[in-house]
Amino acid sequence: MDRRFIAFAFASIQPFSTLIPCYSPQELMAEYPWMTDMFVAIGEGLVKTAPWGLMFRVLLGATTSTIDLGTDIFVCYMFWKEKRMDYFEMTLGTILLSMSLQLLIVAAQNKKRGIKRVVLEALPVLVGLKPAVDAYRIAGRVEEDSKASIDTLMELTCVKCR
């Protein structure tokens, strides 16, 4: 923009917004196609670096994991109800294997804290709410214990990669 135009705009009686041509987002993107990529890159950067972006991703992942476990249990029940024991045993086996791996991660994470802490941390695994507990700790910025082997975000990642 020209400096004279800006000076005229400030000196003008008309509001500044009436002197600038108004574009709809569609017109702006049509006239400047590179702006779409720029806005997407800015948005991705904001979501990755903003605290609410981390909270959103953590809470969405925890919700998805908890719903996934619920659907696995429901499918297992349906196989048992329909007397399809091969499928029931395989589905139950995957659920138990997943919980066993989560319990191993919890035991490794909390071994320096003592057996009481290991049992306390194992309860959410047995109930199926370990991702939700970890998400609460990350989103709520709960203070971490210095005796922990790995941080809570890494533990949540390991539990989800089961």
C-alpha cells in the first residue's frame, strides 16, 4: 500500500474499513491461491504449539482409546452370546494381551515408587481407563514425580501403541 493512501485513510472522515476493498474468503483464495497453503500451515503450527492443541489431541486420543476398548468388549460379548468360541477366545486374548502390556508399562514406569504406587496405577488399566487418567494428568498439568522412569506423555503414547 502507498503511504499517502494510509495517511489519507487516517485523515478521512470515513471509517478505515470502507476504504479497503472487502474480499470474501472465496474471492481472496481465488485471487491468491497460495494463501490457502499459508493459512493451513499457520493453523497446523498453532494447533501443534498451542497448549489447547495438545489438550485437544490428548483428550481425543484418550476418548478414542476408551471407546475402542468398549467396542472390543462388546464384540467379545456378542461372540460369546452367539457361541462363536473361536472368535470369542481370539478377541478376549487380544484384550488381555493389551492389558498385560499396559500393566508391564505401568510396572516399569512406577517400579522406583514402590509396590503401593504400582498397584494404584494398575487399577485404571484393569478398569480400562488408563488413557483417560493419563490424559487428565497431561491436560491438567499434574505435577510429575521425579522417581518416574518416563514422563506421562511418553507413557500415554506407549499405552496407545499396544
